[in-house]
Amino acid sequence: MRIMAYPGLAMGTQTDRQTEQLVSYIAARALETVVEHRHGSDPVVKLASPDELQSEFDQVSSLALRPHDSVDNATLQQAVDLIIDRSVHTAHPRFFNQNFAGADPIAVAGDWLGSALNTTLATFEMAPVFTLMENAVVGRLAELLGYRPTTVETDANDPLRSAAGIMCPGGSTANMMALQLARHRKRPDSIRVGTGGERLTIFASASSHYSTGKAAAVLGLGTDSVIKVADGPDGTMDVAALSVAVQDSKDRGEVPFAAVATAGTTVTGAFDDLRAMATVTAEHDLWLHVDACFGGAALFSPRTRHLLDGVELTDSFVWNPHKVMGLTQQCTLLAVAEPERLDACFSSKADYLFQPDKLNAELDSGDRTFLCARRVDALKLWLTWKARGETGFTARVDHAMDLADHVRTRIAESDGQFVKMAPGSYVNVVFQWLPKELRSGPDWNPSQLSDDEREALHAVAPRIKARMQTEGTAMVGYQPTDGLNTFRLLFMNPAVTIDDVDETLRLIDDYGQQEWAAAAAKL
Ligand SMILES: *Cc1c(COP(=O)(O)O)cnc(C)c1O
């Protein structure tokens, strides 16, 4: 790369030559990282305490910024190496810790290109290409959902004409915007005058994501306005209980206005019954929002598409391609069945930005969202979608499902070493590991434990996890299920093999047996 002698590169103590050299170094190391971490030859994480991190940086260049700081390139390059070395390698084939993993390198590079062009997806003037790309990706999602005509030839799919929704910085923001749309439909005047003395209520399952409560707080409704509906035995919303809860709310003089269906709960991957919920929401005139942040990827495989049956009957849908589909964070789409509601709900008509007499002003997206500046996340998604094709998306989901099914089979055949703790039909597997002393076959359940055993077993999961982190061998999540810690494996990274999965189960058993022995000695 030759970028010498361009104006504005030299600044402070850096010459333009030095800036060029530093930029090249960072870009090269980043590119290497994108590919290398997938091999899994390095540890998943090289664990360090905050104090250790601080002192390692002190030896290079302190983390704290000081008034006269100015660091030479050799030092900054060491800092870049240290950053990569001490970060969690989420593309590593034994990283199962989170609802994202294994970023697609095309998305990573697309993200860089978007940053390099540094613009805002607010007006066509500033983002002519990205405005059309956003309409194209959201339009295709809406089409997959059955929100709009389903032939590619129809005008409604013409990116020049259509905005079937909007991209948002993360699922929490998108869920909040959907609830604002819902309130606006019920009480159009609330935009201007607020909610007044009425209690407007929202319904979501007990296992729904916490962003609904946060959104209710920010919208001025209060977290008490979110009525949690019990889950059935399969972890999805009990729809009969929804019906009762809505009627009870009305009987209390409240104004129910929205139900949130979760399509793929964060922990167990349960999908609420959209068709059944739509019957209840239609009867009571509620907005039906689908939080498919995690489960939206199910649209792309015949093995999982049925989990979203009835989605065409819903009012809005949020999907995070930055989760199962491996886009880089953040990448979130909000599709709306009646997208013109976005304008009515979010428009400010700021006359310094959205001048109606400007060229192509009708394509400006900035007045259809809560945000002002927006990253051009549409670019990386468009590039990845084009490059992989929907067959590539299908393959990604099917690979994840194969691995999850493999674990489900291993559990079923483990003779009580592992016990399934939640029904699962998606890429999540929630299970208990048991020490030899406590095994009693697949029908084992926690009520068999004495109080001491329960306490000891509860403490083993965090110790197993800590061993993995300390040794850098794997990263898995755990959470309490009925008050007892259980493990959760999440599959989505195409770099993960069956061997990685088996090795991770072996590690859980190996560390588990050692940690249990230590815990049991105290019983
Ligand atoms: C991850 C997740 C969210 C939140 O999305 P962010 O992009 O992290 O804000 C909301 N709902 C569900 C079901 C999720 O899994």
C-alpha cells in the first residue's frame, strides 16, 4: 500500500509514512486473525486477570491515557499483538459460550469496507448504494416471512421503491422500536402527549429475553407493564395462559397492546407457537411482535423452517444475523408487515437533514428509525448473502443442527453421564453432567439429590468452566435450570467438527470428575 504524502495523514507526532505503516500492520494482523482462529491451534482464550492485563500493557504502553502520551509504531504494534493474544477467540472451534460464534470472514471484510467508506445510513444523499442495499436485504427478509408478495418480479420487491423495515444497532434496540410501533398503532397520539394515566400492557413468555422489560422501562411504560406468561413443558409460551392473562388485564382496566413471541429463546432455543398466538392477538387487537433475534436463521433450512410456522400472520419480526448466521456484530433487521407505520411513528421531519425538495429524498431512511447516524450494516450482510447464497445459509444452519443432534444423541446414549435438561429442536443443547456416583440413567432428575449433593453439583459447573478458561481448552456457557447449574452448548460456527464436540464433552467429564472429587470430599 502506498499512501504517502496524502494530505491529512500526518498528525501529532506521526508522519504520514508512520501512519501508513501502522495502518498496514493492523490490517494485516486483523486479516490473519480472521482466518487463523478457525483452525483452533491457539487456546480459545489466554486467561488473565484485570491486574495481569494492566501490568502486561504497562510493559508495552499503559492502558491509561496520559496528557503527553504519544507512542511510537513499534510499541503500538506490540500493543496490537497483545490485544489479539489476550482476546477471546470467538471463531475458535471450541468456543460454544455465546449466541454468536465463527464470524464469516466475508462479513468481517465487509464491515471494514463499510468503515473505510465511513458514512451514515440516514439519507440517500449520504448512502446511495447502502440505502438500496438495505431495502434489498430487508425486502428479501420480508418476502421470506410472507409479509409481502412473494415473487421476485413484483414491484414491491424493487429496492428503489420498497423499505419493508429497517436495520437497527442490535436486537434490543429493534425490539424497542417494534414495541413503539405497537403502542403507536394502539394510541397514535402517545407520540405527542405520552401515555397519560393509562396502563398499557405487553405480554411475553417467562423465558423471553430481558430486552422487552428494558424497552418497557425506556418507553415510559415501566417494567410492571410486561406481563410474563407461563411457559408450557416444552419451554414455549402457554398460549391458553396468554388468552387468560390478556382478559385479566382488560378486566383490571388496563389496555393490552402487544404480545412478544420469542422465536428461539436465548437459553433453550424454544419457539413460541406463532399461529396460536396470532389467534389470540387478533381477537384482542394486539400487535404481535416476533423476537427472532436468535431463531431467525431457522427461515433458511427446511429442517427448521416449520419452527416459524404462522410467521406471516405477525406484525413485526426482528432477526440478528450476527448470531447463528455469523455476521459481525452488530447486524439486526426489523421487518414490519405494514412498513409505512415506521414513517408515521418515527418521523421528525428535521428540516436541516430531510429536506423534502432534495434529490431522492423519498428514499431517506433516517426518518423511519429512532436513530440518527446508522452504521452501514447492510453492506456486510448484502455481500455475505450474495457470496454464500441462501444455499450457503442453509448449509450453515444444517451444520449447526447436525452438531446439536449429535450431542442430543450422545446424551441419549450416555447412560446417565449426561442428562437432557430442556427439550431442544434448534441449535441449543441444555444438559446436566453427572459424576459417576450420581448417575442413574436417562430418567435422572434433580429431585433425587440430597441438599448437600445438590449444592456440590451446583458448584461444579462454574469450576469446570473456570478450568476450561484457565487452560484455554474450550468455552461453554452454564445457567441455573430450576436453581441447579446446567450446561448450554450453542452451535453455529462452521469450523466446529464432531471431534471438537466430542472433545468438549470429554473435557466436561474429565474436569467434572476431578472437581466433583474435590467437592465431594467436603460432603
Ligand atoms: C440476543 C437476543 C436479544 C438481544 O439482541 P442484542 O442484539 O444482543 O441486543 C433479544 N432477544 C433474543 C431472543 C436474543 O437471543
